[in-house]
Amino acid sequence: MAYTGSYQSQVFGNGGSPYPFGAAELEEAARVKLSPEAFDYIAGAAGRGLTARANAAAFSRYGLTYRVLHQDIPTDPAVTILGTSLALPVLLAPAGVADLAHPEAEAGAARGAAEVGTSLVLSAVTSSPLEDVAAAAPSGHPWFQLAWSRDERLARSLVHRAEKAGYEAIVLMGDCYAAGWRPRELSHAFFPYRHGHGLGNYYSDPRFWALAGHTPSGPGLPDDAAREAAVAVWNQVFTRPSFAPGDLATLKSWTDLPILVKGVCDPSEARCLVEAGADGIVVSNHGGRQLDNGVAALDCLPAVCAAVAGRVPVLFDSGIRTGTDVLIALALGADAVMIGRPWLYGLALGGADGVAHVLRSLKDEFTSALTLTGHHTCATLSLSDLTPAGPQ
Ligand SMILES: Cc1cc2nc3c(=O)[nH]c(=O)nc-3n(C[C@H](O)[C@H](O)[C@H](O)COP(=O)(O)O)c2cc1C
């Protein structure tokens, strides 16, 4: 019997790993390590958490078809999405204020992703400027998540900076134009931006300071008074109040990079956005952080894929925890997936090394599942790999 991935053999060879392998154990270890407000910020969800729980539960409604006829061909889980080559069909989802998890923050995530051969989608709200994050992992192929600012010049500046710094795609955050109701954040009265987290891309942008009516004395965090004023301005300009499919043409006129829209769950919206020029769709409900009583993101995936009809890539996130979850999403039509909380937990436990552990584990488990369902690449996955698992 061959171990299908090199990470398993490495762990056996080393006599173990400093990190847990199960998603629940990883989360628990991060809980023990982090302050309550940091952990609740990362782990929390909207309202009672029904959407977040539905996201996870949706995967258990599918069974995988196990196959015995096989050929001696190595399994290769690599995919290419919009010109970016990925060693596995899993990217790191944009997640803001990662410095709450670990001081290496986004730079650590970028390095962990690059080590395993995949990409970080850098959040708009980071501790370091996007240029520094790209420079921290020179072999990486990062993407940038844009929060389309109410101030058009600021939005354009962020897009231009990302393109110049080598980011390979823009992921427009579609689903965070209003604040979700998150009781676990409220219980600590913890708004990280007020404490100096998350505004690295804004503090490094001259247009932002022009809006804030202030000239910073140098790079780095502004002093307390300037910061208080800056956070208030940022709150006003962070996202624009409306978004229509026709707006994509404006965004496309600013850049040659492909533009994906993240947070799409409604197939008719997906169809409109593709017809308006979106280069990719990300099915996501923000990990259940925005709207409680929401439909599980996985349950939206087949209809969105049908509406998109292969015209552009479809990515998926919200609830992916294991390699078999990745396989289910791909069999339902996704071209690749993203993980959110799991990489933040890995980062919390070991910086870049912890992120690489999470990705290597997913890669090995996914490669094993791909092989055992009779595939050598992701391209042949289809609905025939799935059977309804029945009520759980
Ligand atoms: C702490 C945290 C911060 C996040 N920040 C952002 C963000 O800045 N931009 C964004 O588009 N999505 C953000 N998300 C959502 C993720 O991109 C992703 O949609 C979600 O985490 C996927 O669900 P999962 O955590 O179940 O994998 C954040 C998620 C978490 C957990």
C-alpha cells in the first residue's frame, strides 16, 4: 500500500506533528492559545450560528462513491484557475485582521501558502500593506480581495497597487456591504480596527490620508488621536452603498486582472454577473458570519454552477474542513475551494508553519480521496462520484 501523499510519510517518519490533524482539534488548540476576544472574533458567526452550522452539516448529506478498478498512474491534485497554477484546488480565503491570530499575520499566511504551492487571497483589511505581504513570499501567486470603497479614487488606488505588486486576480467582496450581527464580537465590545488592527492597506495609501485630512509623520501605525479619526473615516468609506452588475465595467476599466465576485449564492445573480463581465464567481456565505438562518453555501453551489454553465470558473467556500469536503465541492461543480477559519487556526498555532500544516493535511487527504474514488486529476470529478448519504 502506498501512502498517497508525502506529508503522511513525513509525519510518520518524524514520529508525529506539533499540530492536530482534525478540524475540531485544530480549533480547540487555537481556542486555548488565543485571547477570548481574538478567538471569538475568528470562530464567531452571525446570530445563533445557524448558517455556520448548516455550512458544515451540508457536506454530510453526500456519500462518496468508492471504486476498486484502478490504474498505476500517479494522482495529481493540481489545477490552474484564471492563469494561476495551484498544487491543490484549495486557496486561503481572504480573512481580515489575521494579526489577531499570530504576529506573522498575512505575511505568514502568504509564506505558508507559497510553501505548499497555492495562493493567499489577501483581505483588504490587513496589518501590513499589500506590497509587504507580496514581498514576504516572492514565489507566491497571491490574489487581492477588494472592498470597493465609497471613494472611487481610493478603490482605484488599491486595485492599481495590487496589480503593480504582482497580485494575479481581484476578488470583489460582494457580501459585506452591511455589518452582520455577531453576538460573540459584541460580547467583548471588540472592534479590532479601533485597536490598530486591519488598516495596513489604508494607512499606506496617500488617498486615504487625503480623505482623513491628515499627513502621517512616517510609515507604520499613526498615533492614537490620528488613528481614532482615521478609523472613523475608514468606517465611512470602506464599502460603497450599492452594487449593480453594470458597475463591473468600471472595475474592469481600471485593471487587466481577472475579476471574481465573492459571496454569490443566488443563481440568477451569478448569471447576471457573468453576463456583465465577471471572470469568476465565488459561492460563499462568508462562513456564516453575515446572515443567520442562511442557506448552507454548499446547497447553493449546484444551481450557481448550472447558471454559470462553465463560462467562468466557480470557486466555493464556507464550511470546507477536510479533503473529502473539497472533493464533494468539486464533484458538485466547483473548480477550486477556499478555507477561512482553518488557516487562521493553523496560523495561530505556528505562523507560516501552521498554515502550511493545514494545507499539507488537506492536500494529502484530498489526494487520497481522489485516488480512492477512481480519479487521477480533478478534471474527471462529477456528480457520479456522489450518492445522497441519507438523513444523518
Ligand atoms: C476572521 C475572519 C475574517 C474574515 N475577513 C474577511 C475579509 O476581510 N474579506 C472577505 O471577503 N471575507 C472575509 N472572511 C470570510 C472568508 O473569506 C470566507 O468566506 C469564510 O471564512 C469561509 O468559511 P470558513 O471559515 O467556514 O472556511 C473572513 C472570515 C473570518 C473567519
